[in-house]
Amino acid sequence: MSSSNARPVFGILEWLRPGEEERVERLIEDVKAIGATELRTGISWADWHTDGGQDWYGWLLPRLAHAVNVLPCFHYTPPTLGIAPNICSPPRDPKQYADFLDVFITRFGEHFECVELWNKPKNPLEWDTTLDPNWLIFCEMVGGAAHWAQKRGKKTVLGASGPMDAQWVRLMCDRGVLQYIDAVGIHGFPGTFEFWWDGWNAKIARVRNVLLQHKSNAEIWITETGYSTWRHDEQAQIAAFTNVMSAPADRVYWYAAHDRDPGQGIDAAVSDERELHFGLRRADGSEKLLMRLLRQGGIDAVDKSEWLSAPAVHGSKGREKPVLITGGSGFLGCNLAHRLCSDRQPVLLYDNLSRAGVEQNAAWLRETHGDLVQLKVADLRDAQSLAEAAQRSSAVVHLAAQVAVTSSLTAPIYDFEINARGTLNLLEALRGMSDPPPVVFTSTNKVYGSLDDVALRLNGERYEPDDEHIRSNGISENQPLDFYSPYGCSKGAADQYILDYARTFGLPAVVFRMSCIYGPHQFGTEDQGWVAHFLVQAMKKRPITLYGDGKQVRDVLFVEDLVDALLLARKNIRTLSGQVFNLGGGPQNTTSLLELLDWIGDLEGEKPRISWGNWRPGDQRYYVSNFSKFQTATGWRPKVGMREGVERLHAWLEEFRGIAADRESLATA
């Protein structure tokens, strides 16, 4: 490397197959967005000889080279693996392999500077290098191809052999191959596949010592590394990336840009689940946290967020136990954590940071409150991590969830695993404690279904109940449960599990069935956080889609009032445990969708444009919370009126947009 402080050149490794043109385009877009300049991909003898194989590579290499520097990796599988000789078998003699390489250099050489001679011996130390003809053929093959590639003006890379890298390089040096090699590739997957690991520095030092002993000036490249998030541990993926990008190597290729889809093609035969989850994007296209950080500012953004990959600090004697907030970096959790830390109470944010923007909430909390804020980047499905967090907490506020009805319709199993199974994981962790902390759980009004049994009438641009008592007070806890949509079922199941564990096992727990919450630090979407979403769309002069007729009525509650209620529930857990409370802004803080758009028009000076969609499954034409039960028990009532709250959220969004614009201009300066 040119400097001891220099980072390795950053690239991506992705294996591509004929017919994946659309995937290639997505890959190029992502590679450019994260600041990678290099791409390593395979050149397959078998693919070349299939129908359309030559046309595939004729399209692929120029397309990739237009966007990034390409490292073509030429596959070779030793004949000892028992591959039957046919037109799609790999070459079986040195000249055939060199000829294959020569064809690519002749036809496509303008599109790449280096070639990698990739090999995968079972274990070179088990070969008798003096007697085994396969070993001799292999060395002759690699050496001859490297020599020829250099003569054709290409730099050469010796492919990696995994844990035996140093020994492998020594053997190749002894056979004289390294005189034709410009860079030596090594690889490793610490935390995923390596059973014994002493760090990149030590691994690279062993290889470098061999090169020095043989007077080789070859560079050292990490040609294959990554971290599988099969256990949903994206925090560890960031740590693995940070570690390898500080390694004393000249280049790093990170595997991979995209998770593999287990239901398609060759991936359908994968038996080890770890192999499916190395990507920066999940198979459904959503971004993992490392991807989001890289998109925000490349490797610098990952370095600046290094605390995200640090383990949460365990409490020590004399230090107050933290309040565990699942989903603690989200909109609700961020506001609750801010209030607690402002009162000098430590918090532990348990969050998988899967929702775009929430890592900014975590960073803001950390900058504002320092070590009072600890973060555990983990998933509710990781029962062990969740139990460890719960067992050292003073209280638990369970906010983490899959929050959208629409998402539950497309991915009901994921919705169940997060909302129902994730809640059960938490309850089981608490049930095993001798003195479990109090739990406050945020459920949803969707457990009441579409409320078709509540007769409604139109009053201008809003629906209202025929029943005067409901019209004056809202929906009470006596409303029958009627789960509708997978989201309603999963949240309803969690709701009932919380109440039953309080009754059956004596866990101190309270359930809030909430209406619409809004306020600062909310990154609203069409599916959830609709008040903020409406404001953001209006501020960007974009149309707002209304599903149904826009006359649906909701009560809205400012987030600071919700935080008051959460803290009161914790304080009064002895008298409230085992009960459920409807919570929202109540009849004094209601709006129809159309009415809210009128108010937003007043704020923006222009009414937002509207597009229309069909009614969505389970959509309630009317829901207003009757919070009188909780008010009677604690004296709580909303303090922030709707108009004031919307104005405060609007002001925060304006400020946030200004800060984001300043950051973007600095990043591109």
C-alpha cells in the first residue's frame, strides 16, 4: 500500500449469470451509489459454451466497464473433482486454459486491466507436489496463463485458497508461478464461516512474509470477504466491514451487493442459509443498514457511525439500569428516549434500524445525550440478544413492530415473525426472571377491525357515528376484537399474549391500543405516519394519494402526550398491570383526511394535489379513541391541540430538510 494510513481500494464482488441483465443494471446503480470503484465477477467456461453465452459476455463486460473497473475472475475446477469431459467442462490442460484466457483478452481486453486466475484446490497441503500429476498440471496451468496474460499487457491476480492462503502462496512461489503474478488474492469470512480467526493484520502478515522471502513485489488483495446477516445481526456486518476496510491490503472486494433469492435458479439448492444473506440489500430489494450508510456518504459515513457497530455497554455496580426501548431509534422510541435522558435516565435502544432514517434518530440521541444512550442493533427474532437486553433493564417499552397493513398483505410471514413471535420472544425472556421489569406495549386500534358494526353518517367532509355516546366519547375498550388483515392478526396476537402473561405469569404489563401518533422525528410514509407523510409530500409539491373517499376520520395524538402516558403507565404499573387502554387524541383532536389537507394548504400556501385509490382492506371509516379509562386511572389527558401539533411538526420538518440539504451539499462539495 502506498501509505500505512491509506484505505484499501473498495470494490464489490458479485457473481452474475446469463439472462440477468436487469440484475446487472441494479448492481451498477448500487455500486456507483455506495462509492465503490471496482467490481469482481466470474468468467465461466461453462457459461461461455452455453447457447447465448458468448453474446452474454459480449454485452456484460462492456456494460460493466462503462461504470466501474472490472476484475474478471476466470474459473478453473481441477479434473480431480470428477467432472465428466464434455463441451461445458472446464479446460483440462494448460494450453486449453491459456487459450480460453487469450480469447477473452482478444475480444474484450479493452474493458479490463487485470485478470484473476481463480482456483479452488481442496487443500494444497494434502497434495504430494512431487508425485501428484494434478498438482503439476495445475501449477503449469496457472503459471502459463499468468505468463501469457502479462505478455498480452494484463496485470495478473492469483486467486485465493481460503484459510491456507500463506501456505498456498509459498507453494506457488516454490513452483516459480509468482514471477508472473502482480497481486495475490486472499479471502476470509470472519464471524460467518471462520472457525479460527486471528485478524486481518495477522493473516496478511503471514502472506506478506512469504512474498518477502521470495523477493516478490506482488500486492495483497482481499478478493472475497463479507458478513452474512442470516441471524439479522446488521450491527456485526458493519463491524466486519469496518475491520476489513482498515486492513493493510491494497484492495478489498466485499461480497455482495444483493442477497440471494432461495427460490430461484441455482440458489434453490443452497442448503446453508448463511450463503443467502451476504448482500447489502435484502432479496426483496430493501436496504440493510450498511447499504444506507454507504449511500449517505461512502466509507466515511460508515467510519463516522462506528459507534453503531460497538456493543452496548453493560451496566456496572452503582449505575442505574437502562430503560429498554425496543424500536428505540424509531419515531416513538426516539422521543421517549429523549425525555428519559433529559431526566438523566439511561436508555438501551434495541433496534434493527431497518426503517430508513432511523439511524439519524439514533445518532441525534447519541450526540445529545452521550453515554446515557446505548444502542443494540438487533432484531426481535434474535431471541438470545433480546433476552440479554431485557435481563439488564429497569423497564421495557415495547415499540418495535412491522407497522404497515399494506406490508403485512405482501409479507404476512415476516409480519407474524416480527409482531407476534418477536413479542413472544420478549415475554419468554421476562418470564424467566425472578423480578421482571414492567412492560408497556403499544398495540393498535386495528385489533377492532373495520368497525362495520358502528353505524355512520356523513357530516360534510367527514364520517361520524349515529350513536351520540360514541360521537361524543369515541371507541372504548368494550368494542369487540375483530382482527382484520395479517397486521391486525399479528398485533392482536401480541396484544393478547401481553395481557395473558400478565394474568397467567404475573408479569407487570400494560397494553395501549393507540390511534394516530405524530410529531418530530417522524419519517412518514404512505403506509404509516400519514400526518407526516402528508406534510412532506405537500412540502415537496407532490400529489397525495387518498384511498377511499378521503372522509375517513381519525383522532391524532401529539407524541409528547404519548410519552407522558407511557411514563405514567410505568409509574403506576402496580395498579394498571394486566389492563388495556385505548389511547389517542380523543374527540377534541379529530380530522378527516380532506380536512387535514385543507389545513396543510393553509400552512404551505397551496392545497396539495390529490390522486385517488380504492379502499384498502380493513380501512376504518371512523376511529376515535375513548381514553376515559386511562384518564380516570392516572389523570392523563392530551395537552397539545391538533392545530398546534401539526404546526410544530411542520416546523420540525422544515428544519430537518434544511439540515439534510446542508449535509448533502457538504458531501458533494
